[in-house]
Amino acid sequence: MPTTTHSIAARNAATDAVTGQIGASGNLKFRLSGSLGSPGAVVATLPLSATAFGASSGGTATANAITPDTNAVGNASPVAAATLEKSDGTIVIHLTAGASVTTTVTGNPGEDTVTVGSAAGLVIGMHASGTGIAAGADIVDIQGTTVHLSVENSGAVSGNGIFSYDVAISNGTTIAAGDTVSCSSLTYTALRS
């Protein structure tokens, strides 16, 4: 399987170039489903620090302090996306958001499939991790309890697998009007390898 590998310096430069576009006083916004060109309704707005992210290290940048939204607009529908935006509302990064799923997994080295104990909550595009699952694996297809990944397993797959969105949400994905919404940590990686 062909692969592209970038140096750490290139990964740092790419990540810093993207996060640098946010500029001063940007926002993290939680939204209903949508896309970059047609983002969903905003249900919570969390102001970013004047410098949104620190310098990238190992290809990943970590956000500086993010101020909670103490009076969210809210909505009865679940959050399905998040955006990182400039202060003028220009979207720089559009991300999927939702609750992570943990389930038992098994699989063989060199194969691009894993068998899960339950496929409930899994969707194409989620990121996969766990013992024997290669770094950078994403779900590309789901057939019953057989999950096809974007890369081959790096070893024997066993134990629990974690399947997550770009932004993992805990404590429920529905935000009510007036709720306080916070973000405990946020990282961004422009290139995986």
C-alpha cells in the first residue's frame, strides 16, 4: 500500500500555517450538522485565546486556554460539528464532533479490517485506535460487525478499540439553552505522517 510520509518539520510548518490563520480572538463554535461551505446552526461559542494555538510540536498544535460559553444558545438536536473561526466568523477549520465509542476489537496484522463487539454508534470517517490498530486509521466501511479501516493493522488487534470524531464530546451531544459548555483540551494536526 503506497504511503506518503512528511518530515516533522514539514508537519509542524503545515499545522502552524493552518492554526495561524485563526489570528487573534477567534472562536470555537459547536454546531448542528453541516459542512465547511454550509455550516450548521451554532449552539455554543467558546472564545479562543488571543493566540489560539501554541507552536506545533511533533506535527500537533495544542490550543491555549479556551473560555467556556456560560449561556449557550442550545438546540434540541445533537451537536455534529465544530468550527475554528477567525474573529470575523470566517471558518478556518471544520471538524466532525460527537461521542466516542469504545467496543471490543479483534483483528489480524496486515489486514485492513477489525471485528467489533458492537457497531452501534460507529460511522464512516471516525478515527480508530487501540492495540494493533495502526496510527492514522479511519473507518472507511462498516459491514455488520466488520469494520474496514483506511490502513492495515500494525499488529494483532485485541482488547478495546476507541472510535472517535475530530472533536470528542462527553456528557451528551445535546446542548440546552443556557447550558455552560467548556473545552478541556483541543489539539490540531494538519498532516498525520
